[in-house]
Amino acid sequence: QRSLAADAVAWDSKRRLDFAVPFIDIKPTISLDPFLPRIVELATSSSDRQTKVVACECLHSLAIYMIGKGARQPDGGEKSPMGKLYKRVFPVFLQLACDVELVAVQLFRPLVF
């Protein structure tokens, strides 16, 4: 059982996962960081199969985006710009790669093994 304090703490002090939505007339930027803890929670502990599968697909997409964005960002003296996020999500990737849900295994096993 997770506490309210654990849910309220940000995984990183900086917003790392900004996504510019490519509309024709404007390009609003959406920060995906605040959604990551809830997506992880749904992917790992949802009892509803459809919710779990959608959360796994979303988390997989975010994983690919994080890896690509982390590889492009200049480090600026930092070890890894995405390090604090990776520290939280890589154990989840391993857990989902060994999950009983086949879709989760198909998505995350190639990322970790």
C-alpha cells in the first residue's frame, strides 16, 4: 500500500518529458512527467486487464520517448539527464517483462533482456 506522501513526491525536480503537440496552427507543449507515476501504478497493479494493457502500452511509448530524448539532450555536466526517471522506471520495466500479462511481457522483455 502506497502512502499519500510517496504519491505526492515528484520523481525529478526538473520537467524532462515535454512533448510539443504538432498541430497545424499552434504547438502547445505538454509535460508528461506528472502522469508517469500513475501510469506506472496502473501498469503494475491494475486488476482490470484492459486498463493494465493500455497503461503498459502508454508506459512503453514513454520509455521509447525517454530513451530517445535522453540520447539527444546535451548532458551539461550531468551523468544522465533522465537518470532520476530511469531509476524509478527500469525496475518497473523488469517487473513487467516477467509479468503474467502477455502484452506486458511482449512489450517490455525486448527492452530489458
